[in-house]
Amino acid sequence: MAKKHLNCLLVHTPKFDNWYKPLGDFIWINYLPMGIFALADNLVQHGYSSQIVHLGIEWIEDHAFDLIDYVGKARPDVVALSLHWHYQAYDVIKVAEAIKARYPDIFICAGGFTASYYHREILEDFPCLDAVIRGDAEEPLLRLVEQVTKQKRDLHRVPNLTWRTDGRIMENEGFYCATEADLNALRFANLALLKNHETYVNYFGHPFMWKKSFSKEQNFHHLSIGSKTFPLTIGRGCPMTCTWCAGSALSQRFITKRTTPIYRSLDKILESIKEALSYGYETMYVVFDPYPDRQEFFIDLFTKIKENNITCEMVFECHGLPTRPFMDAFHATFPHKESFLCISPDTGSERLRKVHKHSFYANEELLDCLRYLKELQVSTEVFFTYGIPGETPDDLRQTIRLKNFIKKRFKNVRCIRVLSIEMEPGSPWHMDPQKYGIIHDRQNFKDFYRAHSSKYNQTYSSLGYYIPNYFPGTNGVQDIAGFERALQKIKCRHFCFLSPKARESGPAWTGRLFCNFLAFMDRLKRRETCKDETAPSLRGS
């Protein structure tokens, strides 16, 4: 139960309604933003009460969970909504509207990359929100709660804040961008601040979707890698500018004003690992690799893990090709096959890789890296994409050939995933589509809001853009819907990676068979039972 009165309730709202043939109805964006535990804990450390509520977890535990009733019992001074990923746009606004309708005096704010990018527009179009925190939020949220809990509040004092007052939108000039010292003062693994955190730890795993008709156990065992996986905060920022990434250096300068990556100290990272393990986590998941050609920091981290006799697995997403010293250290520290490296060449075309990927490497360099990982017997996953600007039929054939060659020659590559890329607000090709020769329909926040109001606009088949003349000589592929359908056919024919074991992938034809089997079983189950699949209750509104 929530405390009788909270200073701040942090609410995570996933994109609740999604449909995709092999999954049926599923929930998306289930992982919390990595910094949300630090936000809540920072408030506690400064004497304010806080709690995190994940509406996906609450639906899983109790389909009848009533958020409005819960807010009424907790009576928070501030409700802070995570709006980091654009997929959340519709659901977050609906939650804000429901809370504001019942409790107009509760101060409601949003934060995260998407909220930051569209901060002024969101407040102009959606009066249910009182403010948006732009960029890093630890100090701003603390100062906001401090001011809201005072009888005479002065929101001008809150850095990074865009807020509404007397019918006007104000943008405070003071801006906070966390330093390394700030990160080291934060605690990123206080899981106890999350309501029903046991469900989050035990059942939410990579790759993050949640099939509604499956039990908790079925979701974990059939749709995840089968290990309790904790996103480990190493640092913030990126020096690279990849065309489709809203976390790129260009985007970071705009959204957070960060100009260079920063790292937490090794000791603080070890503290987070130990704390996560104490809650039952088994695998650390790292997505921070700002300098792939200079990985001494991680080699030192792996050494410290061994010296401290810490036993865990690791999944590490490489932003370039890992160096041989890094691969040696990774293998020595995490020898089990459940630990693996993720490598993303993205395309088999070296020409296209130079255009879109900041950290370029040739195909032969990639294959040499995979050969060495094979010698070490280090498990690996490889990621590709397709349907990107400048891609020709020959480029696509190069990707298909490289994918098939890797699958045939490298048994340690247990899974090859080929995923289309959805338009992200603030990414380079979103901000300058003409430069990349694309047309997209998601200029404004309302465009994302409308797109994600549909369950059929989900991450696996909805892109939000098309490339004119990508399919030369064909009719009906000169709009976004036609482009999406045509790419889906390519995916099903050449790139389907579905497998009964989420940690593995087979040939595309076996993936298609499994896809049809899953869809058939889903139809049978829906006939046999009529479970409530509505979103977390907002009945109190």
C-alpha cells in the first residue's frame, strides 16, 4: 500500500495496446528509464517521500487496479510521469488527463527525452500537465517538489522547467546537466521504491515485450532470454551521431545540453551491481559504450568485478567493434554462455554503414572480430536493419548474404535479429528528413500521440516514414502504409528470427512456421477465454 501522503509519485505508463501477429496483444515499453530509481531515491535522501508505480506491473498483478483511487489514497503533492520513449505519448497523456480531472490541485509534470524534445508544445496542447522537466531531472525534480510543498511556491527557481502560469508558458533559464560527481551521488538500484518490485525483478526481461494472454512464467520463459536482467547505469552521453538515434551527440546537445560522455566511478557501479544482485537479479545489461576503440574503462570494471568475487552474467551492447583486450577481459570475467556481446553492423553495405553509423568498420573487420569471439567461445548476438535511406536492392542483397554467412559460419552467434527502425523524435533524420531523402508523418508531438493511440502502430511493423522510389517500378508504394507493408514482406521472407527459444534464432522459414503457430494458438486461447485486456483502470475519472 502507498503511504498516507506522498510528496512525489512517479508513474511509468507503458504503451498498453499493441498487436502483432506472432504476439497477439502485448504491452510495450516495460523497462523503466534507467534513472527513475535515482530520481525517487534522491528525493528520499533529501527528506521527501516518493514511490514509483509501473502501470504495466499493476495490470499484471491486478487487472482491476484503479490508478485514480490509488492516487486518492496517496495524495501526492507531485505526480511525475515518465515520457522518455515516444511510444508512451498517448497513454501518458490519458493518465495525466484522468488524474487532473479528479484531482485538479495535484501538480503533474512529465520528463524524459520525448517530453524534453516537445516540452513547450506538450504544455500548449495538453492542459492536464502543469510542467515538463527538460533533460537531466535529478536536481530539477528535487527543487520542484521542494517548491510545490511550500505554501508560497516559486517555480522560477526550478532549473530545466517549462511550466504554465496565468495562461502563459514559461521556460526557466537555469539549466542543470548532471556531472560525474552528481552521478556518483545517486543511487540507481533502490528497487524497494517500486510498488510490486518483485514482479519487475522476477518477470520483466530482455527483450522487453509482454504478451497479455501469457502468464508471468510463460512471458519470462518464452519471450525473454531467461535471465533476470538489470539495466546497469555506467554513464550518460554519446560522442557519436548515428542517423536514426535520438540519443546521438547532436540530439543530446539539444535535449540535455550534454556535450561529452560522463562516467560513474567504478566503485559506485560495483555498489549498483551488488544492490541489484541482492534483489535477485542475475544479469547486468550495459548499453553505454561511447568509445568502442578505447575500452580501458570496461576492462578495469571487469577486473574489479573479479577482484570483488562478484558473480553475475553480463549482456553488453557494443556501439562499434570490441577490441581484443576487451573481448579477453569479458571472456575472463563472464565465461558462462549466458553472457553475450551484441554487435550491430546494421547493414551489409559498407557504403551505407559509412553514411548511417558513426563508428564505421569494414565487413572483414566484423568477421575477424566474430572469428576471435568464436575462438574464445563468447556468445554473440548480431543486429541488422533494412529499409534505410540510400539503400538499394544490391545493398539489401549484401545484408542478406552477410547475415546468412554469419549464421552458417559462427555457431557462437546464437541469434541474428533484423529489425526495422521507427522514427524517433530528435534523431538526425527526424530533424532533417530532406537531407536523408525520407518523408515522415511525425513532425509534432500530436503526431506521435495520434500514431500511438492505435494498437496497430507498434514497434515491429510501424515506421512513421517512407523513402520515395525505394521500390522502383512498383505501384502503390509511395506512402507510409504501403512502404511498411512492403518492408514487412521482405522481413517475413528473409529476416524472420522468431524461435521457440528467445535467445536463439533460426532460418527465416522456421521463423515463419513458428509465427503461424503462435498466431493459431493465440486465436484458440482467445476463443476459450475472455480475459479482461483493458488498460489499467482510470475509473475514478
